Amino acid sequence: MTSPLHLLQHVFGYHAFRGEQAAIVDHLIGGGDALVLMPTGGGKSLCYQIPALARPGCGVVVSPLIALMQDQVDQLKELGVAAAFLNSTLSLEESREIEQAFLGGQLKLLYVAPERAVTPRFQRLLQQANIALFAIDEAHCVSQWGHDFRPEYLALSVLADAYPGIPRIALTATADHATQAEIIDKLRLESASQFVASFDRPNLRYTIVEKKTSKDQLLTFLRREHEGDSGIVYCLSRKRVEATAEWLRSKEIRALPYHAGLDADVRARNQNIFLREEGVVMVATIAFGMGIDKPDVRFVAHLDLPKSIENYYQETGRAGRDGLPADAWLAYGLNDVIQLTNMIEASGAPEEQKDVERRKLEAMLGLCETTACRRQTLLGYFGEEARPCGNCDNCLNPPQLTDMTEAARKALSCVYRTGNRFGVGHLVDVLQGKLTDKVREFMHQQVSTFGIGKELDEASWRAVFRQLLARGALRVSPEGHGGLELAEAAKPILRGEVPLYRRARIEKFHYHDKNAEF
Ligand code: ADP
Ligand code: ZN
């Protein structure tokens, strides 16, 4: 048998295994089952490709991502590996040919879509073929609570009994413990060895800024740091994707839009340009990116807040897969939080799930508001301990802290005195003692908190409110309209039991261009 290292070097042209790859490969070749948790870009594919080549028979890979399947098969063929896929893009005749090759022992790797894998026809084929291993990619799709749930994945449990001697490997980049347990249970991997790689991406530099004029902030970031680089800009809505792409083009940046509302051929064309050419900025909704393997993406920028740390991690993880320095840049504001909260409330999901989503959003906001190391906070969320990294905005440029305990108490009592229902704009007007129409309408000039906050400007007050939201002292009212109400963590703050700090506002950059002012 050819050794795994020999295969790695002579078939794939890589020098050495990365991280856990060698251990996983050995384990599979020895006939063991495995559950692999490895971040996107970590190198999951080799974990089953090499054992498939080393063992007799063909490796069968279940993968839900058609585009990725195609790419991988193309790459494998280029390396001289007999690989093929079975999915809905093939004609009947093409499918039959591949089935024959599979049965005839002419394939070393066969990728198959889950809906195809569970058909009786394919199950019969399996029984007649010589199989090296089963790989179940994107294994979190088996989780009924996740966003990517694929019912066909549940039927893959039959493999355990039907092929007891053949190793199975499940792979995912989704980390949390509940999903892990579900994968083991649903795919019958009780005796599988688990391989958990670190989620750290040391070459990514994390930067999170307060949203002001976000498009200008983005442009400045692109011009300063990423002239001529390939990158992705994520926006929440399709409309914003198109507006941003167009605007960047007007500034002579080569930007293309991508979202699910565009025609399939436009999407495919834009994706191809992005993959094949240099220096293209893809402006996209999160519909873009799953399974995209472009190693030299130099930045991922978010113009809107992702709805969870998992999302943020996945999306930023598309930058710097080649291991060279890359940027994860995010601009966020209070309105993002309100908008995302409204989306959760309007989703019609069961209350349990809404609650999970609210907590995820709160954690994301916590990451934005933290004055500690971003990486430490991020990895801590995934249960991993880390030291301050030296490669995030907070480490590189430690924020100056000012005590805002008193301001926080004023803000909370203002929310309370005005009846737990107004949005930030109005609350700040009341604190600053502005006699607006709305203040008069509700006679808020008479509440005790009117005008008690003249010492801070509007931006500072907004920062205070964001912190209070991030800490769970306030929440966005489920009623909609962006009203704020007191939440559990408000009490100790009102009683003055916990001190609060906020980042002093230091303007790092100065602009001469009036239109590009922060
Ligand atoms: P994942 O599926 O975990 O997102 P991939 O398997 O697509 O990751 O690998 C990501 C990139 O890293 C690919 O371009 C792959 O060729 C490369 N890669 C994987 N393992 C190694 C290795 N041992 N040495 C060098 N490059 C590797
Ligand atoms: Zn850091």
C-alpha cells in the first residue's frame, strides 16, 4: 500500500499534513470511524481523499453542495485521480456511465448528492460495489435545529448497519456541542473517534468599527488596505447589495453583485469572474460563499451585523485560506440590532428557537462591544481558550476606557420613566433635554430624566445604549418599531453594583475629502 505521506506529496503536491490530518487519515485507513470538526479552510477534504486512495475500493462522499462537488471532481481529475459525481446536473445517460464505472471498480472517489444517495437504486449499487469508505460532508445538515437541515441526511444512518466493516467519516465546520451530539446520534457514530481542530485563524486580522457613513468607511478601508485585492463585502439585503456594488463601481472599484434574486446565469457569471480573475470585489448577501474555495480572498467586509458569531466566523473564514494575512472588517450600528431583532420576532419560528436566536445575536453584539481581544472572545464562544492575539483592533490599538456607570444608570432610568417603549433617537433627545415635537406630544419634558444627560453628545449616548443592549440590560421590544425596554441585567446596574466602561471615542483617521468624513 502506498503511504499516506507519499500520496499527499505525489498526488496532491503538498509537503506535509496539517494539524490533525495525519491522525485522521491513519485512523480511517485502519478502519476506524471518525467525526471531524474543523473550521472552513482547515483541509477537511484530504482527510477522506487520501484514505480513499490508500484503501481498496472507491470512496463514497455525500455532499450537499453541487458547485463544490464539481470543483473537487475537476481538481481531482487534474491530479490524475479517477473521480466523478452523481447529481441532478447530469443527464440520465451520463449518470448510467458513472454508475457503470463505479461498479466496474474504475473510480477512486464518487461524490453523490444526499437525495441521490438515499434512493433505492443507489443503495443497490452500493451493495454491489467495492467501497473504501463513506464520507459525510457538511454533517451538521443532519441537525433538525440548524439552518441547513437536510431530511435525507437522517436516512444515512442505514450505512452503519449495512456496511459495518467500512469506515465512515463525518465532517463539519459547525462547532457547538448540541450539534455534535446530534451528529453522533443521528449518524450512529457512537464509536467514532472525534477530532476537533482549533478554530483559530491566526492570519485573520479582526477589526470592528462603529457604523457612521458605512459606505465611505468601507471605501476608505478598501483604498487604504486593499487596493486591487480580491474580497467579499456582505450586506443584509439584496437592495443594499446592488446599491453598494454600483456605488463602488462609481468609485472605480471592480465590484459585482451576488444575491439569490439575480438570474442564475448572472450569478454563475459573477461567481466565475470572482473565482478566476484577480482584484474583484464581490458584494453579496450570505447566499454567496458556501463551498467557495478561493484561497486568495484578502478581505471579508461586513456592512451589516451578522446574526450570530457562528455566521460571522463562517463568513470571515472565507478570507485568507492561503494562510497569508487577510482582513475581517465589520461596521455595525444600533440599527442593525433593531433590524435583526425585528426579523427574529417576525420570523414565525417557535418561541424556543426565537430565544436561541436572540441570545446568539446578543453574543454577536457582545463581540462588537468588547474592549478585550476579539479573537479571545470569538474562540471563547466556541469553548476554546486563547491569549490576547496581537492581531485584532483591540490588541493593536487598545481602546481607552471611560467610566460610564453613571451614564448607563441615566439611560436605563430614562427608558423606564418613558414607559419602556421608545427608540434610541427619542431617548437621547429626552436625555439631552431637546424639546422636539415628539417630546411635547408625550410630555416627556416633565419626566425626571429630561435634560439630565447634556454632558454627552449623541454618538456617545448611542454607544451607551449599545453596551446596555450587549450586556442584556436592555432589549429591543418584541412589539417592533425599535423600542427599548429594561431587561434582567438592568437591576444591578441601576443599583450601581457593576461598573461599566465604554471605549473613548478616538478618531484615528483624518480626512480632507469632505464627503468621506466619518
Ligand atoms: P475545508 O473543506 O475544511 O474547508 P479544504 O479541504 O477545501 O478545506 O482545504 C482548504 C485549502 O487548504 C485547499 O485549498 C486545500 O488544497 C488546502 N490544503 C489542505 N490540506 C493541506 C496541506 N496539508 N498542505 C497544504 N495545503 C492544504
Ligand atoms: Zn486580539
